[in-house]
Amino acid sequence: MRFAIYGAGGLGAYYGVRLTEAGHDVGFIARVRTSKPFG
């Protein structure tokens, strides 16, 4: 089965790895960082 995980943070990565280990096809979707550092 194919899965797309939106939000590849700690939990998204954990579940993605678990699904991959179970033999599923997993893709990750992450947003681009848009904020700029202060200073």
C-alpha cells in the first residue's frame, strides 16, 4: 500500500519508518521554511 505523510517531524518520521519496515511505500511531504532569522 502507498502512503503520503504530511509533516515529516518526529511523529511523521516515526510512523513513516514503521510503515516502511512493514513493506509499504511511503512518501514524505514537508513544508519549506519561510521565516527568516532575526538579527
